[in-house]
Amino acid sequence: MHIFIVVTTEEDNKKQVFFKEYKNLNQIKKTLKRVKEYHTSNIQVSILGKFPKNNSDDMKLLEKDIRDMHVYWRKVLGTSFDFGSFKNPEVGVVFIAGPLTSLFLNDINGKSLGTMTTGIYGVLRGLGANLFQAETYLKALNNNEYLLIMRGFDYDLYGMENLLKKND
């Protein structure tokens, strides 16, 4: 399990990005419950995950999995959140829930960024992950793990690292 914190500066405030991989959805749900208890309403939370490979070839089963995942995240994140899915040639069929959805689905010359060979890697690097971090999380996605990405100003994320470590 890896936790990486990336700090970028915006004017006088520092913005932080947390990346953490999880082996199952219940671990993320438990973490998000703790985040809500921490009263951090200004934190943006996004989740990236891969659908099972054996389901990605059966379109009806895949469409059901996508609908089910959308319903799952609606229950966890609330009714007002973004959700999307795309097929990445390196990872497979991936879902994204949360504010980063539009970034992964951003259209570039008729293709969404997430569908491009280096799309996921590029987004992670653009968020501030270094080479090692981006490769680590791509491997986690390929191993059917989930990636939790939290963004916010340092004063909102103060203590978040310790909070996340408590869920390990």
C-alpha cells in the first residue's frame, strides 16, 4: 500500500493531492466515511477503478457492471457526483467517479483522454504524481485495485495522511 502526497502552489495557498490504492471497495467506503467525519467539505474525492476483465468482452454484462457501479457510487458519494467509464488499451475498462471524471473523459481529437494509451498516466502526472507514483498506480489498476484521489488546500487536508493510515 502506497500513499503519496503531492503539493502544488496556487497563490498563497498550497494545494495537496493524495493518492492511495485500495484492494476493495469496502476499504474506500470506510475511508470516505472517516473523511466525512473529519468535516472536510472542501476536499474533492475521486475514485478510479477497473472492471473485471472477464466481463469486458460481454457488452450486456459490462453495461450492467457500469450501471451497478454508478448506483454504488451514488449511494456512497451522494446524488450529486460525476461518473463515467472508458476503455483504456493498457488497463481495460475503467470507471471514474467524482470531480476528475471530466478530466479523464475530456475529448481530444474525437477520443477521450482516458482511452488513449498514455491517458491515465498523463492525467496522474498532470495532477502532480511523479514517474514512480504514476507507474505504481497504473500497476495497481492493472491488478484490479482502486485508486482514491483527494484534492484540496493544505488547510483542508491537514492531518489527512494520518487519517488515511488509520484505515490500513
